[in-house]
Amino acid sequence: MSDREPREAMGTAQPAQSASTFPSTEEFEAFYLEFTPKLVGFLVRQGARLPIAAEIAQDTMLKAFRKWAEISNPPAWTRRVASRELIRHLSRAEADLCEDVPEPSPLLSSPDAAVEWEQQQDLLRLLADLPPRQRQIMAWKYYGHSPTEIADELGISPETVRSSLRKARLMLAARLAPREEREDR
């Protein structure tokens, strides 16, 4: 008897599962293929190394698949879950004494993606100097979320988000000013 035959044929009648009980494989696959690289980038912008970001993104997507029928806003849900997992990971991790060379990843789909990743390294170095909460909020902002949306997702007030954004921008501007002066010479 194949797995595709109805349970009634085996003599163990089971209540029929509604279509909404199981995730739409095609819908999830499309989301996974489009959003996983974005989720990895989101985590890297918060300070994760590429292999860790890819691992957390994969774990998050597995959780999303299991809860797919319950998730109303998949991009926000996956960012929230992945961001929380990254914070847990960073709080457990010991300090790295040297930077690792990024490992090749199938999540970087083309040479252009690698070039884009390289171009973002300056920004990542600047963001790495921010306190973790400011880095987290800047990553959410980078992906187009408003302070109110960020506050809702992180469970903090919109005023706290705006204050963190202002402080982060001031710190980034202060670090960029000496660079621009050197380039002007």
C-alpha cells in the first residue's frame, strides 16, 4: 500500500485533515528560496559570521515550515525568531580572537552576490562597533521596518527604537567623518 492511498483503505479511518492544517509546500518553497538569503544578510548585519547566520537561517526556516499555517507575516516572523536565536548564540559564544575567512555558501547564489557581500564589509565593520541592541535595530531598519514595527517585533517602545536609531546614526556619522576627510586629501 502506498503512502498516498487514503487511510480508510487500511481499515483505520482517520478524520480528514483540512488543507489549512498542512503548509502549502509550493508557497513555502517560494518563500524559502526568495527569503533565506535575505535572512542570512539580516543576521550578518547584526554581527553573525556567515556560517552561523546560514545555520540560524536554516533552523529558522525549519521552524517556519512547521508553523507555516499559523504565520501571518513570514518575513517579520522569521526575522524575529532568527534575531532571538542569534542573541542566544552570541550570549553563549566565547570571544573570537581572530576573524575567520568566510566559507563558501550555497546561499550566495552567484558571483555577484559575493561581490555585493564584499562591498558590505565596511558597513559591517562599522555596525560591529555598535552596542548589540543598536545593531539589531539598525538591521531591522535596513530591511525597511518602521520604528513602530521594530518596537512591536522586539517588545520595546517606539521611543526606545527611535532613540537607539538616533544614537547609532550619530556614532556611525562620527566614525565616517574622519574617513571622508582622509579621502578628500
